[in-house]
Amino acid sequence: MDTCCEIAPPLELESEPQFRPELKPETQARRENALLRRQQLQVEDLQNQIRELHSGFVCCLNQLLDLRDLNTGLHSTRLAEWGLLVARSLGVSERDMYGLEMGALLHDIGKIGVPDSILNKPGRLTDEEYEVVKRHPEFGWTAIRKLKGLEQSGLYILHHHENFDGTGYPAKLKGHETPVGARIVSVIDAFDAMVSARPYRKGMPIPEALRRLHEVAGKQFDPAVVNSFTEFAQNEMPSVIEAVGASADIIA
């Protein structure tokens, strides 16, 4: 028979040694702990990469929104900074801070869906125009809700115009039915809108804006959030004035 057609005999694999020295329990434990720590570091690294990706995405969206309304980007940044301070004073857990920060930065992203003729109208809106503006939380939530890791932020975006007494929109949530992040954004959003100057009007004096917040606390706003933010605004008045671009006489 032609030797080329002969079937080669199967390879014999080396058998594992019959004896494998066992590791001491403390050595085995150290190895397992080291492996676990490496895995934890890998997970943390991936989480940091995802957060960096989210942050870059959020900055991109804010810049796009700035093209529509030059006041919105800075406004959202102030909301995020002040919102985190208020949240900590209220005992919000650190694990919820990231969702709050992203929700505050993106709370008005749905205004991209509002026509320029309405968004930048200097005068009073008609009832029909106001109904269009009221859709912006839903527009924003629709855009963000499926982004992995920002589900909580999406809820803050959706509900930041709910009222404490249940008369807000879009879901007419009442009291603590509204997520705490949305309740925080609601208060600071209203304050910043009142005190910030616009091309067609001057900013409201800060004490008057704070008075108005307290006037509707328990109706429009969460009283605990109003009290916390008022304490911050009074203690940090110079930085608040600088942040909203106001002159010193705004506190008069």
C-alpha cells in the first residue's frame, strides 16, 4: 500500500501529572482576591469610559441647543452646579448625583423641537404657542430615554415641570410622586429664569425671585427644595450674582 495513504496513528497527549501540589489556603485566598480586584478595576474603568462618553454627548447636545438659544447652555450648567449642592443638602445619595447632573444639563434639550418663532418670541405667547412649549419635556425624554445609563436623567427631564400640588405637566404628578431630581431642577430652573437678563427684559432682583419661590412653595414647588436653595442662594449671593451675569444692584 502506498504509504501516503496510510492513516497516521493518533497523537498521544501527555497526561496530567497524577500529583498536583495544593496551594495553602492563605495563598489561594490571596490569588482569588487579586483576581477579584483586577475584575473590579476593569468594571470601574468601563464605567468611567461610559460616563466620559455620556458627558461628551451631553456637551454636544448643549452646544447644539445653544445654536437655537444662546442662554440655554449656560443656564443648564448653572442648574447642574446648583442642583448638586441642593441635592447633597437634602441627603440625596451620591449614586443618584450623576443622573441629576445629566438631567439638569439636558432638562431643556426638548426645546430643539420647538420652532424658533415660538422659542425666541419676545412677547407673550398665545395659548396655542404655549401648548407647543409644554411639549418640550416629552420631546427631551423621547430623545434620551433609550440611552443606556441615562434612564433616570430622562425621568428628571420629563417631569421637571410638574407642580407639587399636581397641577403641572405632562403627567400631573403630585408631591413626592415627582422624582426628587425633577423637583430640584424645577425650583432652580424657575429662579434662574427670573433673575437672568434677556435682550428684551432685565433680570429680577434676587430677593424678589426668592420671595416668589416661597410664595408658591407647597403649590408649584417642593417646600424643602425651596428652603434648601434659598439658604444656598443667600449664603453664596456674590457667586450667584456673578453666575447669572447680574450687577450688584440686582440684590437691592
